[in-house]
Amino acid sequence: MRLLFLNPNTSTSLTDRMASAVRPYLAPTTELVPATAARGFPYISSRAEADVSASIVLEMIAEHEGDVDAVVVAAFGDPGLYSARELYDIPIVGVAEAAILTACAVGDRFGIVTFSQVMSTWYLDSVSRARLDARFTGVRVPSQPAPPSGIDTVQETLGDQLVELVDTAVTTDKADVVIIGGAPLAGFAATVEDRVAVPVIDPVVAGVLYAEMLVRLGLSAPLKGAYARPPAKPSIGLPPALARRIGGPIDRLS
């Protein structure tokens, strides 16, 4: 099984950090195929940036079409997730959605701890899209977030504050499980699980394990419904691989 581990950020250091966090959990027969966006933003942190990056996600998947069995969109907030599911026939997993669904399997109520207030609104969209607002306790962020220039060291600079926020999410917000959101925090959950009182979920780990499960289930691509592929359409100026996918033939039930 080959999983495209797609980082829609342009930071290769984030790709390396996330890939290192997930490899210990992969099945022996699973190959991780990391890919980093060639253009866009070093770190996506808003709705506007996510919308720009969504088209890049579609392009990157098109470049690997036929070579991978599933895709993991490795940015918390899942840019391009639903459009990709509509366009491609293989499982497409978003790490935010995977983390949220996993949280609901181990607790009644879940919260999110992250490192920047800017991302909170975008993260709320992920919860609403999953229709799980009633089980969500909110987002907790440090009072002094790390500056963008400190993204690569955010675990070291904010680690103790993040652990305190997990405790606040449990004692004040009454969360049963906490998601540690944000690509720079990949691997953090595993390092602090013995310092907190509830399960903590690493979204990138949840995402790759979810993708493995979907590949093994062997489900067919939908021909009807919300994620049925749209009719073929010609385009102008798109990257060749994406243009072929959008304009290619579709087998449909009559």
C-alpha cells in the first residue's frame, strides 16, 4: 500500500516532522510517499490561505494519480479535502476530520489545543463540517502564541503551556479527549501522553491509520451522491495532469 502524504504547506521541515511522527505507526506493508507543495505558504493558518492551497492539493494529487492507493491531506483544517474526494476515485483523508472522528470514538466530548488564535476559526469550520458541534468543547490556545518565524520550534517554546491547556480543556471545558492541532505539533501528543489525564490525539497519526483502513476496506468509488465525480469539462491554463483528470472520461451507471 502506498499513501501519498501530502503537505500543502511549502515547508519541507514540516513534512519531515510529520512523516517522522507517523512512520512508527504504519503497517509493515505501507509505504509513505511524502510530498510538499512547491508554491503557496510556509504554513497555512487561515481560511483564505486554505482556499488558495486547495487548488494546489488537487494538482498534487493529479501528479501522483495511478501511483498511490490513498491520499492523506496533512494540514489540520483539511484544505481541498472535499473537492479532492469529488474528483478522485481513491480514498482521500483529511487529518482534521480523521482526528475528530477518532476523538468521538474514545470520548463523548472533545476539545482542540493548538498554538495560534489565528487558526481557531478555521478549525471550528472542520468541526462544523463534521456536524459534531454538540460534542465539541472549544479551542484552547496559549496567551502568548509563537510568532510565525518560530514555527519549527513551537513544541519546544510552548510545550509546557500546551500541556496546561490540555488540562484546562479537561477540567474547565469538560473534554474527554483532546486533539493536538497543527502540523508543527506533529509528534507532540506521544511525548506528553503521560503528563495528561485524558487521551490526546495526533491528527497526522489518525490520518494515516484512517487511510490504511479505507484502503483495506476496498470500497468502490461512488457513482451517485455527494462525492460522485462531476461530468468531464474542458479547461484552459490548468496543469496538464489536473486538466486530464477534470476532462477525462467517466464510467457511470446508466
